[in-house]
Amino acid sequence: MALTIRRDLVPLLLFLAWLTGAGYVLSQGYTPPASGGSGAPTDAEYVVGASNGSLSAERVGTDTETHDWDFGTSGQALIKSIAGPRPSDSRWFYCHPKTGTVSCVGVSHYQEGTWTNGTPDSVDGLYIDGATAASTGNVMLVGTGDLTAYGASDWYYEVKIRLEQTTNQRIALGYASCASSTAATASADPTCHLAWLRADTSASDTTWQSVTNDNSGGGTVSDTGVTIDTNAVVFRIKRTGSNVYFYSGSSSTPVTTHTTNLPGAGAMWVYNVVRTLADEAKSVRISYFYGEVQ
């Protein structure tokens, strides 16, 4: 015998069937997930484009200096790497130890003071050891020739160094337009275009300081938080547009960022320079230095 169901009762019957099934599931001990006002479970983490008051454990996608979150396409979140100072027309150089001096590819090198090859080890690898005589005002320097007109362009610099003393000395590592090592180390904040890391006893530095100057005097100085000691350290400096970022080690997060008193256009040189501030011999180990300029 055929069963005839009135059409107007179909929605009601379907609802009753759903309700019976749901009741059975609930009777078996099923507990629905806790949820906030949005219906999302409160014990789950979500990556979202912006904070939302109805979520209690969301993780907001946050742009950094090296990566951006892209929420432009519905249903997806992309992480995009931000191009660093490596434009298609970039010029690069790399300098490494070579029998009492350094050998540079991509740029000429320049040095002052006494430099000798050290015995490679597991800490410093292959390195050169720079030394000064034990008298005030002596300078040792290893750097590059003229990188003309690159001061205001995008650029990058990296150096691995280990100090062998931490007192009575002025040390600077980075780019500068100073005409000589004497001018570059005349004070803790010389008047020239520069962006470098500084360790200066006369300025009471106990941690490395990041410094930028636009040749006007009174540059921007920031504390990197990196202790000045005799451990090997890698420093990186990067200029991108109107920002100069300073890094320590392999971290992608800058220890400091400078937006004021940035070096302007003009000739720049790499300075890895030490000046004695007392009648004491000083020495440093440099494993390599590397850079890119637009």
C-alpha cells in the first residue's frame, strides 16, 4: 500500500528526524566544542588578518621587516618575503683572509696596521689578526676602496669579528664617508656620512651601539643590547629606503632600526677600524666581511 505524505508536512517531518538523531548523539555523551560568540572553538588557535573580540586564541598575522602577510585573496593567507637590498643592478663584494692581508672579490681592499694570518680553529675559522703598537692614537684598519655614490642607495654589510680586548679602544664596523681612519675615529660620533656598529670605551659603551650620521654631527645612536666581550660575533647592517636595520647573529629581527640621520649620497668605504685610547696594544680577529650595494 502506498504511503501518502502531505506536502505541507514534509519540513516538519524532516525537522523531527533531525531532532531525534541529534538527541541520540547527545545521549551518547557527545559534547560540542566550546565556542565564543562567533561559534569558533575557544580552545583552538586561528591565524587571522586582524584581531577579533569574539575569538579568544587568535594569532594575528603580523608584518615584519623581512616578511609580509597577504590576506588579499579570500580563503587564503600568504607569507611573502620582502626583497632586501639585492636589486638586479646590485654590486657585491666579499673579503676574506689571505697571507697577512685580505683578498677581496668585487672591490679593492685597504688596510693599515699589522695584519697576520691566525691558525684556523672551530670558533673563528680562517681569520686574520690585526694588531697595533702600544701607544695612544694608533689605528688599525681593514676595509674597502671607494664605493662611489652608494651612500643613499639600498645596501647590505656583514662582518664576523672577535675582539681580543674590551677596554681603552674605539671600534667601528660598517660604511662611512670619512676621508681617513683618523677622521673616522676622531670621536665616538664623527661628522661624516656613516652607518656602523660602535664599541667605544670613551663613550662608556658596555654594549655595541648602532650609529647613523648624515654628516651634520650629532648622529642617531641606539643600544643594540649585544654585550661587548671577546666572543666571536656576526653583525649585519641593511639599508632599505628610509630605514637602516642592524642585526646580530643569524636572527631576522633587527636589534635596532634607524630612520633619522641616515647617510646621504656620496662616496662610502667599508671601515673595520680600531683606535687605541691608551698606551696599550690592541688586536682583533676578522673572519670575513661581505657587502652589496645598488
